[in-house]
Amino acid sequence: MHYQTKRLSFSGFYFDIYEDVYEPAEDSSLFVENLPIVPDMHVLDLGTGCGILAVLAAKKGGEVIAVDLNPFAIRCAKQNAYLNDMRDRITFLRGDLFGALQHSVRFDLVLFNAPYLPSEPDEEATWIGRSWAGGADGRVVVDRFITEVSAYLKPAGKALLMQSTLTGLEKTLSGFNQQGLSACVVAERSLPFFETITLIEAKRLIVSK
């Protein structure tokens, strides 16, 4: 099967983008600038898209599992892993959030550039639409992530979530707190139309010894 692609240069690496896969944008750039990867770190990249975060995390020495519901995204991300010689450090799984993982697996770092924009039902009907459409309030997938992520973190692990201020930043911080996680904004970038994208870090309030 043929997939229409275009090739982008991003942070010194090359990525092919399929037409049904989210193209790296300002949120991707902000995420890339704030990847706290150290060698041998176990990393989960949810909603991997074209694989940009997975590839760059692997380049920095991480052992990465990349997950996406979109079958075109998984194929695209695999191609980009080969393109950047990182295929041996990334495992690709198709699934909905944590559904493709074994319940016993734990990570040092979980990355999620979430679908965070308010949307109409018809905008969620395509693969590309699902990459950014977050339901009527933009929180359908974000809230699921907040509820589920702590079960997949190592005691000292942390999560990084990308979100827009259009979809309730304080609700996100409060939601993490209710799950026993301390959350704060570690980076942000202003966009047109009164929107700011924010990168939120969440980690356990008390680290088990």
C-alpha cells in the first residue's frame, strides 16, 4: 500500500510524515526541548504519532516503548526509527493509551502529547482528527491519562503531559494531585488566539523507599 509522505528535518534528524499522521508542530518542539532522558531510562511514549519523541528519547539512550491507536502512525513511526537507526531501541505497540501494555510494566518516564483541543464528534471520526481532538471540553483523553498513569510509574518515575490552557490547566493539576501525584508546569509557549501550550510534569508526592 502506498502512503503519501513528506519529509521533515527536526532537531537534526529526518522524519517522514504520512498524510493520516500528526505532523510535528509547536507542541512537539516544546516537548523535544524538554526531554529529560538519561541512558538506560525506561520510557513510554504514548500517542507516538510519527515517532519523533520516541526516536529522540532513544537517541539520548532511552529504552523506549512507543504506543499509538492509529495504525498509520505505528507504520510511520517504525519507518522513522529505521530512518534514524533507532529501531533496536524502540518497541512499537498499537493500542489505546495503556491498553496494549502488561499491567506489571513500570517506567521511569511517560511522555504524552495528548489530544487536548475541544472538538466536535465529526472531527474525531478520522485518524488525523483523533490526534488532536479531545472531545467537547478537550479533556476526554487527558482525564483518562491522569487517572491511569500512576499505575505505570516506577516509585521515582514521572510523567510529562502536553496540554493547552484552553482545556483547564488547574483541573489537570488538581486531577494529578487526587491520584497522589504532584504536578507543575515545567515549560510553556504562547500561541495565537489566546492559547498557551503547557508541558506538565507529574511525579509521586511521596517516593517509596
